[in-house]
Amino acid sequence: MKTSTTKMKEGLLLTLAVFVSSLISCDKKDPVTMVSQETLLTANVSKSWRITMNTRDTIKTLNATCKTTSIQNLDNKLVFTKGGAFRYDNGTITEDVSCQVNGCCTDLANLIGNWIIRNDSLVVTVNARIDNGVTTSVREGKLFYGKITKLEEKQLVLSNKDVITLTPTP
């Protein structure tokens, strides 16, 4: 026959075991979260995004051609494909021909690479560039990295040194 002290100890151990188990399970990432982040980013196939806001744009000395709202940036697309493929499409307008001063910005070349979500951060690496339809391998490098502060069907917000907001393109 168990004494009341033994029953209390068993009850306490059971409670402690359940508590520790819940702490351990809370620490693990829910696989559904990762799937839904990928689904939101790629629409389960491929999804194009455009940078619509960058806190860097508020720098007073930044040339207007370097801002998110510049003519050559408005047609750029960041395309995320399910499974981790990435493509940067610089669009048809790659520079503001009216800019005649030092410090004018132009688009990057068209790029291809990979993306991954790790620890709630989006990491995009590039491994090739496309010039006039010719693909050239480049040394793989990080194009950008940012903590995902918001990811919804119609908005992606990344923060690192700057805060960047992206919205889907039509």
C-alpha cells in the first residue's frame, strides 16, 4: 500500500515530467510554420515580389535613382519558387537616363540563386547572372539576409540594418 507521501511524490514527478515535456515541445519549430512560410512566399509554386519600401530611402544624401521609387526599380521582381529557387528580374528599365550626376544607380544584372528560411530569417544567395540571355556562373554570395518580421499573402517585411517591405507583383 502506497503512503500519502509516496502518492504526493509520484504526483509531483508526473506534473514535473509534463511541464518539462511541454517546455521541450515549445522550443521546437512547428513544421507547419515552415510550410506556411514557404507557401506565403511562393504561393505553392512561384511568386513575384517587388520592394515597395526601404528605410534607406530616407537618407537625404541618397541619389533619387537609388531609391525604391526610382523608375528603374519599379519594374524589378524578386521571384521565389517553391523548393528554394530564386530569380531577380531587373525588368525592362535598367537605368534612369535623365540622371547625369555622380552617384546614379542602375539595376543589378538579372540573377539566379537560392533562398532558405532559417530561424525566421530569409537568406537569399546568388550563384549566376544573366546578361543578354547568357548565364554566367559567379562565386556564390549572399544577396540579402533579413529577419522576417511580417509574412502575409500580400506583404513581406524584412529587417536587418534597414527595414524592407515587399508586395506581390501582378
